[in-house]
Amino acid sequence: MRDAVPNLTTAHTAPLLRFESLLLARAADIEAWFRKQWLATAPPFYGSVDLRNAGFKLAPVDTNLFPAGFNNLNPAFEALCVQAIQAALGRVLPDACGVLLVPENHTRNQFYLENVAVLRDLLQHAGYKTRIGSLRPELQAAETLRLESGRELVLEPIRRSGDRVGVDDFDPCVVLLNNDLSGGRPPVLENLGQPVTPPLGVGWSSRLKSQHFAIYHEVSAEFGALLGIDPWLVEPLFRNCGQINFKTREGEDCLAGNVELLLEDIAAKYKEYGVREEPFVIVKADAGTYGMGVMTVKSPDQVRNLNRDTRKKMAATKEGKEVTGAIIQEGVYTFERWNEPGAGEDDQGATAEPVVYMIDQYVVGGFYRVHGGRSNQENLNAPGSTFKPLAFAEPCSHPDCTLPPDARPNRFYAYGVVARLALVAAAREIALALAREPVTRRAEAA
């Protein structure tokens, strides 16, 4: 597994090598900068970041505050996850001893359920009593699910008493959400005396990707000033349209106009850096996850000429939530390709992108999302994708200056740096969300 690392198939590797060399040379300054950020703003309990490596830039394209792929991480790093959970829960509530884990409502997705089982096991190995409380309205008694891995999950209906929630015979200290709240804020979790983390205010019923990337723009500018680099090397440009209806074509002119302007901005950057690739943008729902409501666009005319099927696909996201706003994001090529061990020289492999997982301020692992049916300009978070654990020998936060900048673990260090920039943005995003909450709700998330 250690040799299973995607190839970077692009002629534009020189900018990335310079960037990785700079990270190695300034690693002490970078880590000191991150420590200052966490002193100023506490990190999220956990998060995952989808990255794209174009050779000429390395940037995040999505930041998830309710990560659902712990089953795809390398089990060898369980100890690192356990230590990070202890740090994270110590920050939320130092004397906590019991955790109520609240998952998504769907019970047929075996991959997601395996994620819940792994997360439960990690919490228990960290020394916390853990039960799983379900928000499914039809669940009236404990239900046992047997997973393909051999694990079992016991889902129990959440009970509320006063300002506390729990399950039968279990009064938890902390409520940990692994439910992104696409369907809205559950009334049963409002105004609790227990901390709820991540807080309800950063679920997809409230959160916008455009707000996150606006904050990330500030973070990348600060980081660029620290290293003396163009922030564009670690940032996707973006624009947004706040009112849009793909079915009725309301907001179409706004969307097409912003696509045109963003393509011009990207083309100017490509010219500045001698990049000969064709600029493109990704149009996606401003709120939502699971790779729904996403399309690749190369001209404003594509927006004006969408067929009925594409409009229907773009009109709604998870749980049928209507799309009312869109973010237009710079399309970042991924020039990483995954070749299965033993593949022949003529095998071009499958398109791949790294996904980095963090708990508290620590990088705890990740995986490559791999899709053989998608191009390097398309969203890979789609049916048919597979997951390959990151094959690093040391945590992503420890570079090795004796090795070349593109060798393991140094490329993974670059992944970890950029992912943590997105985590800093997410921390600031959470702080703003909590500041907007009524005073009675602020006890939700320590």
C-alpha cells in the first residue's frame, strides 16, 4: 500500500515543486502560524476537505463539517484519531464522559453506516461511553443493524427531558452531530443545556459555501502574505448568485454573467502563469453536499442552453431541498491519476483527488477519491467513485526535509497545509455562526 500513490500527469509540475519546496523551508513558520490561529479561534470538532492538484496550483474545492468517510481511512492511524478525539472533546467539555452520536437518517447506505460504526468505535477507544441517537421520526424503539463488515449498530430514538437529550438509560455530556442537517434544524436539539458539536448553525439548512469561501479568501490572503506567494496558488476563485431557480430559469442571466466574468478572471491568471489549459468553472448549489447539484461549465451559453434533465438535476439537492442559490467556483484540474498495483504501462489509470480528514487541529488521515468514468474537469463525488487510503508513513503534519519536495511525506504535508487553511476558515465560519445565534442557543457548542 505504501507505493500506491497517484501519478501527477501534467507538464505543469514546476510551480507545485516550488510551492512544496517553500513549504519545507518555512515549515516552522507555518506551524507557528497555525498555532496562533487555533489560539484565536478554536478548530471545529472535525472536518474533511476535498483538494484538487493541478500541478500549477493546489486548492480546496469543498469543506465538510460533518465528514462521513471515516471507514475509508487507514486503520493504522487509529491511535492518532483517538488522541485527536480526546483533544477535541477536552476542548468542548473537559469533564465529558458520555457522547450521543447523531447520524444521518438514511439506513440503507452501507458505506455511510460503516462510517458511523468506525466513528463510534473511535469515540469508545478514546474513553467515552457512546450511544447512537437517531432523528428518524418513525423510530420508537432500539433497532439493531448488522453491517457487511460484521459490525453492529444499535440506533435508539432520542428522548428529550427539559433542556437535555439522551436515549433510554443514558444521559450524555455531549451531542456529536454526524448529520449535516440538510432537512433543517431538529427542534429536539434546540436550546439544549448540553454542548452540540458541530453547532446547529453550520448545518446545510443555514450554511452557504459562498460564505465559507469568502472567509477562505481572507485566510489564503493572510497565508500568502506569510509566505510571500500569490494566494491564487491555494485558492479557487469564485462568484455567487443568491437567487436562482433552475426549473423556471429565474436568475439565469445572473448565473451566465458571473460564469463569463469568472472565466475571464481565470484566463487572466492562466496567462500570468503560462498555463495553456482551457479555463472552466464548476456551478453547484450554494448549500448542500453528497456531490448533488454540480455541473462543469466552459461558457455562459452552456448555462443558457441547459436541457430539461440537467435543469432537473440542478434544481434540488439532498433530501429534495430546492436549490435557491448557486456558487460559481473556479474549476481546478486534477492531474492525479490512480493506477492499481500491477497495472501495465499503457494503463492511464483513473482520475483521483485527495480528501484530507482532520479532528480538532490535527490531520488524522485521508484517502484518494478515484473515479474511472470521470474526467479531470468533473466532480468525482459521484456514483462509481472508490476510495483508496492515503499511503503516508507519517502524519501529514511532519515533512521530511531530507527528501525531495514531491516525495512522501512531503506531498502529503502540502495536502495537510492547504486542508488546514480550509479548517481555519471553517473555524472562523463557526465563530460567526455562533455569534448570530440567540443567546439562549449559544450553549449548544462550546
